[in-house]
Amino acid sequence: MKIYCVGGAVRDELLGRPVSDRDWVVVGATPEEMLERGFLPVGKDFPVFLHPQTKEEYALARTERKTGRGYHGFAFHASPEVTLEEDLARRDLTINAMARDETGRLIDPYGGLEDLRRKVLRHVSPAFAEDPVRILRVARFSARLPDFTLAPETLALMRRMVEEGEVDHLVPERVWQELARGLMEPRPDRMIEVLRACGALARLLPEIDTLFGIPQPPNYHPEIDTGVHVLAALRMAAERALPLPTRFAVLLHDVGKGRTPPELWPHHYGHEARGAALIPSICARLRTPVECRELAVLTAREHGLIHRGPRLRPATRVRVLERCDALRRPERFLQLLDACACDALGRPGLHVDYAPVATLWRDTLEAARSVDAGAIARTCAERSQIPARLHEARVAAVKARERRKENGPVALSSPTAKDA
């Protein structure tokens, strides 16, 4: 029995990146031997075990054979006769097909170290084409390692896989898993670029793919192209280290522009409502978490009004808060503001100071939330009067706060001798 550290841990160590967990391959062993040593079986499709102390994963060396379409169409073979090289050959990229033995010696049968040095993402073998999930993984690695380039032959292979319909057989849960992980990488816009380059974006997120080539007014969007703007906004979300629901909302905030009649271009009147109507079906298809769907719908629907905040009357701003349920869910409203900031700042060539807009909305929210709803409700003779009375009180609180802010702090006179 020989044990090797494989995959991402070896890659990240060579890149000088922190290694969070390690995967191991065991050559020359049987499941019975692993059980005798105290390992806990966890693999459903092939033999994978948890170490009794570290709980790290140890997989028996295996090969795989394509038996059908999609991610599940494989038969696996694990036996003591399978070599390390055979196991590594089934991996996706050369930079993920390296191993270290128990002495620390690097084993690199497919040129992963050289591709690391050259900063190239390259598939290990033609077997790459057998698993469509690898398209998503390569796109995700492009987001994680944005200074790496995709080998032309790998991109060509990915295009062929899309053309042959492999991507159409991916299960929604796996698509969302990879998309979500890619959105949380340092350059999620690179993931979208790679998916678009190989044709997979048109199959998985056609609502985003169609945005490329759709013009916007150049005075508001110097980048003009709607797809380019979405990528710039998404990059801004990553630079600001925003959470997944916010990044997803940024990705979808302008999907309504894809439904604008071409004769109206470059204007997109009403795209907010069109986008908000599209998003539930997108989320149902991807089976996204509820919080991602809710924030995406909110952002698509409200971002135009949020941008115009300084030009809105206090009563209008309060109505926006009430419509967004911001008084009960202030944290989600702040996420909406973050998404809107990325939209505003994701316009290459246009300098935007969004801080005053965000501050105005935060102040409005704080003032509206200072109203004692219970006290207002107790003064109403009919329950039907409560919403209107609450709205009036909130508007009054916002106006009072803004008056105080305009007037500034009151200067106190110095005490006189008599006062002293």
C-alpha cells in the first residue's frame, strides 16, 4: 500500500497559496484493508474513506469508463492493480494531476508543473470530454486564477462538448454548485467569459449570454455593451468582497435589458420590471437558495429607483423601503444597496461617487425604523388605518432627520462668569 497527496493541495502548495485541506490516493489496497486500518467508508460510487483521526478523504486509486450522457454516466473501477498514473490521468487539468509521495517527492506525469510555471489551464487527456462538469470547473479555475490562460486546445474541446449536447445533461444542483463557487472567486467575471467563449453560457444562462452586444446610452455607460457592464459590475462585487447573494444579484440585475425591443435601443425603459419577472424562472431552473432569488428580484426591480434616491421625495423613499420590506429586513436592504453600488461603479470610463447615495438611503432607513410602530398602532381605532399612519410617521421622521442634518449641530455659547 502506498499513499499519495494529490490534486489541489499539491497545486496550491506549489503556487505558494494556503492549503486548507488535502486529498489522498491509496494505491495497492482493497476496501477490506482500509476498514481493517480503521478508515470510515463514505463513497457511494467508488471507494472513499475518512481517516480515523484527521477525517481527511482517502480514495482508492481508480479508473473510469464513460457509459452514458452527463455527469452520472460513468462506471468506476478500483483495484490494487490501478496505478497512480492511471488515477491521475482521469483528472481534469494538468495542474490538478500532480501528487507527492510520503517522502515529499513530486510526481508529475502530465506536465502540470510546467503549466503552472507558464500559467496555462490545460486538460490532461481526451477523457476530459467525458464529463461536462469539467467545463464548469475550468471556468471556475479561470475565476480563481485570473492570470492563467486557457489552452486553445482545451477551449476547442470544451466547445465541441457543448456542441455535442453534453452540457444539456448537467443536473441543476451541480450547475449551481459550480456557479456559486465561481461567483465567490476573486474574478467571477472570468468564469462568465470562459463559459461564453465555449458556448456553455448560452445553454446554462441564456438570459446573461444574450446581453452581450446589446447597447446602452453611452452618456451613462461608456462601455456601451450591456454584457461588458455586467462583467464589470460583477468584478466590482468581488473587489468589495460581497457575499454570494449580492454577487448573484449583481449578475442578474440587468437581465431585463435582454428583452428590450431592438427598435428602442440603446434605451431600456422598464427593464427593471422585465428583469424582476424573469428571475424567478432562472432561479427555479438553477434551484438557487431562497436568499439569492429574493435579493436578485429585489435588485432587478429597484436598482433604478435606488440610483435616483437623491432626486426622490422622502415619501417616495419611504414607500421604496416599505415595498422592499426593509423595515423588517434591514440587512437585506443593505445588501441591495451594495448591489446597486456595484452597478453604478461597474461602468469603465465613468467616475461615480456612490457614497452619498448609499448614505442617503441608510439615513432614510434609520429614521424610518426609529418610529415606534406599536405606539402608532395603539392610537388607531381601525386596523385598516395603521399602514397609512405608519407611513406618515416614517415620512415625518425622515424629514425631521434631514432638517437636523441640514441645519447642523447647534453651537453652545461659552459659560459666563455669572454662569460659572
